[in-house]
Amino acid sequence: MAYTDKVIEHFEHSRNVGTLDKDDPNVGTGLVGAPACGDVMRLQLKITDDGTIQDAKFKTFGCGSAIASSSLVTEWVKGKSIEDAVKITNKEIAKELSLPPVKIHCSVLAEDAIKAAIKDFQEKRAKRLGPAAAASETR
Amino acid sequence: MKLPIYMDYHATTPMDPRVLEAMEPYFHDDFGNAASRNHAFGWKAEAAVEKARKQVAALIGASDKEIVFTSGATESDNLAIKGVLEFYREKGDHLVTLQTEHKAVLDTCKRLERQRQERIDELKLMRLMELTGRDVSGEELAALEIKHELEKDEVLKRWIGAVRTGARVTYLKPKKDGLVDLAELEAAITDKTVLVSIMLANNEVGVVQPVAEIGALCRKKGVLFHTDAVQGLGKVPFDVESSKVDLVSITAHKMYGPKGVGALYVRRKPRVRLAPIIDGGGHERGMRSGTLNVAGIVGFGKAAELAKAELEAEAKRLLALRERLWKGLSAKLDMLHLNGSMEHRLPGNLNVSFAYVEGEALMMAIKDVAVSSGSACTSASLEPSYVLRALGIDEDLAHSSIRFGLGRFTTEEEVDFVIDLMVKAVTRLREMSPLYEMAREGIDLKSIHWAAH
């Protein structure tokens, strides 16, 4: 199976590979997938108090398409509000990278990773500020 | 050095130029049908086929009369298993094989199991029609089976005892090093066993089975022994006498011959009989009908002759290259896992798991090198290699495996290039692997509750 140019580009020149401080209250970490399934994605988002994604970093164990999907979403979410980021769907990711049917799960994982990272951020915040305050602050 | 580099010799091999040279006249000048008995064109083709038959026989220490030409090892495996089972039906219907066999053997066995089950289901339907006094459809089978307690039905039991369709199969789990457990094999053989099918060498992990011991055991137990020898011939010493094997599948394209031609060795003393699976003009002593692929067979013969002549030197050379590769990789990378026995292994095979890096991504990162991976990430099932799993290798490590297959045209320079490239690729991919980071922080990955997807 041949890879599309966009997958190769994101695989060979992956954007935003790295680690953010998971103990930073403004960092949400999403860890999705399973080693036994052959893919694990970790997406970390640094989110400002007003709910804007300032920075994004990823590390992925997985095939080229999984790495490309992670790399792509780090580019997409940067600068977005968390409300807009959770709206990113696996279909958009798969379309952008022209993923074949057997690789659709890679895009699903990337979508899940965004949601998991944001959820982690919100939970941390709720713990820190109390649920009511967290809800009112992140519109 | 020419790129890309081919290190996938278990998949197929390039033709040796000497093989191509031998085949060439049989595409045009000497194009005759080997079955044409009444003119020079036919005689010439027949003579060429018979010469090749001797060359192939010589490779495995057999007589030329014991060689049946086929389209390749998949057909040979099918013919050996289905042919023996059909011919020896009165003796029994049980087969014993290994979980790590090639799909040509495993899927043949599965079809035979399915055929037997379908026959049993037919008998159940007939019995239920008798018991209910009406027509019964397949959809009702499960419910009525319970209602009429077919499990305890003595009549049905007798009927099932008379089934002569398909087979029952025992799939032995190999030991952790990939070798068959001989005690388990002995225990699996029953008075209904007709055939044991265990490969000479595995296509993924290169593990070489103790065929002489298996052959001796089968002879003692009075069951036939088939071996798919495709990966081992020309790489490790093998002959039909010392291994007491009754049927051997061979293919040309894994030993620098052309694709689409193979053979089945069928022992004559003591004589092994087969029912054909392809009917027609009665070629190959009735065991395999179909016009012979003369040019292919000539190439096969030449390839077999070269494999025999060069076995010793080539095995030595490949072993040195394989050791160079393994030493080079393990000197510069940590957390490598060798899959399968190192001692009982094809000289040109290395199967390694690069922990925390996914195999398909690794192949993509070394796109100038052709290797293969047990990750099978492209398969719809997302299941990693069944061979590695049968060896008890964790799924994450199976996903991280790379199979290197070295062969006749592999050079030291290529091996060194591959070591460098692998080290770079593994290092880069580990840098971007969350699992590697977690492992280095001392987190036990098995302690994490992963959500399977």
C-alpha cells in the first residue's frame, strides 16, 4: 500500500513532537490507544485560562498514518478555542490525509486524543477551582 | 551500492542469472509440450523436464520418480494434505500440524475441518427431520438440536462415526523458541491420525524444526510425515532419507528460480499414495494433471542444482552476514528482542522486535530497505503476526517486529548500511514514542489500563 504525500510529509517532518509538563495546571494530557493494538497516542495541550489552545505536543507509538494524524491535529488545534477543537472529527483528519479504509482508526484515535486531552484539562481545573468556577470560566 | 536494498528473501528471491540463461531457449526454439510423444519438439521438452526432475530430486536426496511438478508450494501443500487424506480415508481422518505453519497448510486444514462440520450438520438436519416428521431448515438447527437432545442421540452418534468427509485437526503450540515439542507431538498422534505436517523452517522467525526426530517418530507411529521445506532448502542440509519424510513441498522462487513452479516429493519406498486435487490429462503419473510449465521447470532444475552445489558456502556466508547485522544492531540499540531460537535458525534470517516502535512505521522510516514486519497494521483485523503470538510473544512486541531476510546477493556493505539506517530510524521513532518515554521513566506499561479499540 502506498502512502499519500501528506502522510509521508507529516511522518518525515513531524510537527510538534515532544512533551509538556503534565503537572502544569494549564496542560491537558490525552493518552489513547493500546500497545497491544499497535498504536498509542499521547496528545498534550497547553490551554490558557480563557480556553485557548496555546501549544500542542504529541508522542505516538503507531504506524505512519497514526503519526501523521497526530502531527496534523497538533497543527490544527493550535490557536483554537477548546470548543472549536472538540469539533474536529476523524472524518476531517482522514480526508485531509486521504487515509485508506484500513487506516481510518488512526484518525479516530487522533480525534479521541483531542477530546481526552481537553477532558483532562477540564477535570484538573474543576479539581482546582471547584466545578462551578471551572464551568463558568471555560465558556 | 544500489538502492533500494532487498532484505526480504523469505518473501521471494531474484532469479539467478544462470537460471534465466538455462530457461531462455524453452520460451521460443524449444517450446514443445512435454506430453507430445510423437515429434522432436515434444521429445526435447520431455528430456528437459526429466533432467530438471533429476536435479530437483538430487537436492533432497530423492529419486526422480518421486518428484511431482506443481505450480508452487501452496499447491504442493494442498495436494499433500488433501490428497493423503482422501486416499487414506479408511485408515483415519485426523491430522496433526503446528500453529506456526504457513497459511497454505493451516487454511487447507481449516477447510477440511469445515467440510467435516458441514457434513455433520447435514446429518443433524436429517436426524431432526426423522424425529420431527417434517422438513427442517438450517436456521432451526440450533434450537431443535437442544430441544431433541441430539447430543445424547445414539443414532446420530453412529452416523457421525461413519463420516468420511473432511478432517479433524490438532494444531500444536510450539515452544517459546518456536520448536515443536516432540512429547506433545507424540501424545497428539492417535490411531486415527493419517498425517503430520510440520515445516522444515519457518518463514517468519526462520526456526528450523527437528525433522529427523519428527520423521522417526512418525515412522514409529505408522503415520505419514509431510514437510513444507520451502524456506529451508538450499540453506540447511536436508534429505528425505535421514529425515524419513514422506512428502515434501518445494518451490523454485525461494531458491533463485522462477515463480509459479514447484514440486511435491512423494515417497515410493514405502509407497505413499495420493488422490489428485486437479483432474485432467493424467500428467505426473496421474497425481497432477496439466501441461507442464517446461521453461519454469528447467529453471527450477537449474536453481536446485545451484542450491545443492552452493549450500555449504552460502550458508556460511549468510550466517556471517546475519551475525554482523545482529551484532551491529544490538551494539547500538537497547531493548531489542530476538524472536525465535537463535541456535535452530536459518542462516539468513533475523527477526527482531524493536520495543516501543511500531513495525510499519519503522518500515516507512527505512523505505530504502525492503524488509517485512509482523505488525500487520495494514490488515483489517489489526492483529499482529499469528506466528509470533504462537511463540507467546506479547502483542506489543509483535507489532514492533521486523524480519530481515538475507540472501545470495546480500553484501556486507548493504548490511552495514541497514544497521546505520535502522539505528537512526529506531532512535528517531523512540524519541517520538510515548511508550519509550514511559518505560524510561520506570513506568510499568503492563500496569496501565489501556482501552482496547
